[in-house]
Amino acid sequence: MTEMMTKVEKLKQYIPMVHFIANIMGENCEVVLHDVTNPDHSIIEIVNGHVSGRKINSPITDLALKILKEESYKDRDYICNYKSTSKTSKMLRSSSYFIKDETNKIIGMICVNMDISDVINARTILDQFIMIDNPKIDPVEPSKPAFDPHLFENFEENIEELLLSLIKGVLAEYDIPPERMSPQEKIEVVKKLNEKGAFLLKGGVSEVAKYLDVSEATIYRYLNKIK
């Protein structure tokens, strides 16, 4: 209990930094402080939550779950400039800073999500004008991608939506409904969901069991097989 309180208190020291960044960047920039030890209700501070539609006690994101599961935070301190989208389909440019304890284990994240929808719309208009002025000129291609092409993030307002998004995303990879899947195919689904961190969330086992039309005991058996 004391150790957990110490981690929470350490994270709360970053709250002024959250407000500092938000005040610099303006109202189109959402800044979030996550307690990743509580993925179901990870957000402990958020400024400009209208950008993603989230609030305090909203859950962790699908990308953050993947980072936790793969422990990819161990050899880096942050990730920058990856693409994300809000519930209202706003295009966001995101970056995340990892907060670690003395053993190099992640305990929190500061995430900065900039709404660049207006910038993209403006660029589209400018590109159209360039093409009209001189049809031989192509829009200038950046020398380096604006986003990390390997990273993408979705934001959900509650744990149920996050689980549903993860489950439906994996099931969409298959051409048959869950009730017609073979046991091996269901094991593959469980493996993919495990890699995405779905079972780190409260209720993950029961929700996956419901969608695969099997018992919770069967899901645990599948998990034991893939370990």
C-alpha cells in the first residue's frame, strides 16, 4: 500500500507540468497524465479533454496497452509524432513520455495530443491552389514522414469501449463469425488480444469469452497454451 501511494504521489508531481505544456500549446492541444498501474481508470489529470472527448478516470489507450505488454518502454524514454484519431474522427499528432520507477518499470505517461485537423484542411486548400496555378508542379513531399508509420492510437471514453474496440479489431481480420471458428482459430484470436494487452483490463477475460461464445475457463486454458 505504501509503495503504491509512493508511485501515485510521484505521478502527481507531474500535474503542474501537464498544465504548463497545455498553456504553452493552446486549446487544440490535449495533455494527459496516466497512471498505467490502473489501466481501467488510468487518467489522473487531463487538460483540454475536448480534443479526444476523455476525462479523469477514462481508461488507458490501445497503444499504451501494447507498450505495457511488450515492455517496449524499457529501451526508450518517449515516443514522438505518431498518428491518432478522436471519437469524432479528428486527426491528432501525438507523443508520449514514459515515467518510470527506480527499477526502470513504467508507472505513468504524459501524453500530448495535438488536433491538427485544421492544419490538414489548410494544407489541402493550399495544395489545390498550387495545382491550379501551375499544374506541372506537384505538392512538395516532406523529406521525412510527418508521423511514425508503425504507430497508431485510438481513444476510448471507458473500459467497455476500449475492450470492444480491441475485440472487434481482431475479429475483423477473420472472414467467419466467432461461432463458426475452430478452437485453433479462437486460440489465435486470444493470442492476438493478449499481445494487445486486452487481458490487462478488468473484465477482459469475460468479455472475450462472450464474443467467442466460450466459457471463461476456456479463455484461461487458451492463455495457458500460448504462454
